[in-house]
Amino acid sequence: MPRQRYNRYEKARILGARALQVSYGAPVLIETDQTEPILVAAEEYDADALPFTVKRGKE
């Protein structure tokens, strides 16, 4: 399945939500040396490891 394309607002929302999860102790989905939750979330996003989808209007 091809990766869904996100606009900058969707990406910011996804990264923010995932960083919050990581800060509250959610398991990290990739191997990383990062300790800041936002940086962990960004690496997971870049690795296409996040299980988030975005529901849009009539698509």
C-alpha cells in the first residue's frame, strides 16, 4: 500500500500526538538514540512506522 501524503498541518498533528504518547511511556516503534519525544516521533514518521491515518472529507 502506498504511503499516504500528509500536508503540513496533518504532519504536525500526527507528530504532536505521537510525541505525547511517547512522553507518557508508550513503547518506541524503532531503534533510536533520541531521548526527546518529538525527535523520536519525527524519526518514527520518517521511517513510516506510525500507525496513524487521516480521514479527510469526501475521498
